[in-house]
Amino acid sequence: MKIVAKGKMPGIHQSVSLRGVPKAFGTTRQSPGMLPFARAVCISFLLLAGCATVYNPVTRREERTLYTVEQEIELGKQVAEQIEKENEICEDKADYVNRVGQLVASNSDRDDIAYSFKIIDSGEINAFALPGGFIYIYKGLLDIIEEPELAAVLGHEIGHVAARHGIKRVQAVFGYQLLAIVALVALGDKPEAGQIQQIANDIFTLVILGYSREDEFQADRLGTIYAHRGGYDPRGMVRLLEKLGEQSRGQPITFLSTHPPIEDRISQVEIVISALESEESR
């Protein structure tokens, strides 16, 4: 899901403060005595090491990737740390959100990462996922939904992570560029602050705003299935989307190009629910 500014269609993803840069990108000290040639060889080795084959449990196919699972998690961790420095994390209902999230995540297709669920103390209606399983929901959204709907929204975000939507967007845009920065940090270098800041901000924008319409449809489908596997009413996703539609009434709607209309999303979810019900009746 994506970010929409206040007063616009709550598509689930709205603005979040990210004024600074994940400091961990540039906190290590430079190793003395590293010759330029040796450094170049090490960087080349680390870049090549980034080429890997990862099994995507959603597509059930092996996929070539520049980012290993470990690098995906580390990338998400750095952005998550910055988000939590710039936004207040709400502890009220934290156990509730984590319980529901972990239950749904345990019924997802991806179990090679540890999921994290936290609440941003803001009245905005929003939720988003970072690469590596770092998932956030805004208090404004949490306050208007019931538990089956919470399972649906967290399931949607888990779907983005399970299908690797975020890290795929990062890879498509940055390619080897980000790996070069990671390699420099691994070698003890400290890249220029401006360079790191630009990359960090661009990554954040890509992850939050960069999903395609098909990615959103897929996350809806996966979220419905994962919540159902966890014992929740799959129609929680329909009620969630209906509430998002209600929240937008009377307000100017600027739907992000990557967000399908609510009606289309509900139609797609209804197909999934019919299939689940048919399977149960056998």
C-alpha cells in the first residue's frame, strides 16, 4: 500500500516523516592502509557476491536478485531505525497489533525473516511495509478497524514483503548502485553524507510509493488468504476497503496512479473469498 497526503484518499499509505538519513549507513570508521587496487577488488567481490538466486514462495519460482535476504533485512532495518527516530511509536495496543501480525505472518508464504509490527502515533489512516518485514500501522487507522480488519491490513503488508515487492523496486531502480555503497561501508569507508541522504530518501520513496497496481491487487489477495489461514473472516478485507472508501467521502480524492480504485480491489477480493469458500465446502 502507499502514502497519500492528509485529506486525500487513504489508500493505505500516507505521509511519514523521514527528515534524516539512516545513520548506520555511515557510522563505521575507515580502515587504514587499504590500497585503492585492493579496495576495488574487494568492492567488486562484494558486488558479485550480491548476485544470488532467491526462491519466491509467492510465485513459486527461483528469481535472480542483487540483494540477498540478509541485505534486504539490513536495508529495511536502516530505514526502520530512521522512521522510529522521526516518529513517535505508540505502545498502547502494541501487544495486540503484534499478536495479530505474528499470527497472520506465521500463515504467510515467507518464513525466512522475522516480522516486526509497530504503531506510529499519528491520526493518519495509513500502513506500510519496508523490505525485510518491518511493518507499521498508524494509530488513526487502528482506531477505526476491528480485529479481522486489522488482520487484513497487516496481511496486505505481509503480502508485499512475502512477494518481495519492496526490494524488487529498489533493485529495479538502483541496481548495483546501492550495493556499492553497502560494500564501501562494509570495508570501513564513510561515503559522502549527501550521497547517502539522497539514496536513503529515494529508497524510502520507492518502497512507499513505488508499488504497481498489480502489486496492490496481489497484496490484497495474499492478505485475504493469510488472514483466513490465521482463522480470521476473509471478509475483513472487504470491510477494510469499504471503510477506506467511507473515509474518502466528502474529501478531494487524488488517487495515486499505483492504487487501483477501491471498487476494483473489492471485486478482486470477492473472487478470492469465493474460491476460499468453495474450497472449504469440498
